[in-house]
Amino acid sequence: MKPAFAHFSLGQLNTRSFAPDPEQAILHCNEAIRLDPNYLDAFPYRFLITTYGQMAISMRPSGWRWNTSL
């Protein structure tokens, strides 16, 4: 597993747990971007978290899929 994907996954976990922590999720997304600037999934997810916070996670379109093949 690539380190950028691991941090991205931790960021998602921080927004989907019983005690969401958007600030920690943003830090993990930033780390994923720092480790791999071409890891494109981290950018829109960070945007959603910083713009809308926890509300954004539930607002994603139903057909939304993250590109996890990288």
C-alpha cells in the first residue's frame, strides 16, 4: 500500500467514524498530497472537508466513486 493512500484512508476514517474529526482528516489529506502530489483523490476530498465539514460527506452523489486504483 502506498503511504499517500494510507493517509487518504485515515482522512476518510476521521470523517466517517462515530466521533468525526474534520481537522484531523484535513491533516491526513494534506500529508497524502505532500507524499504524492499526483494522488488526485485527496484534493477533492480535502476540498469537501474544508468547505462543508462533516455535512459534505453525506452530500456526495450516490454514484460517486473514488479512484483507488492508483
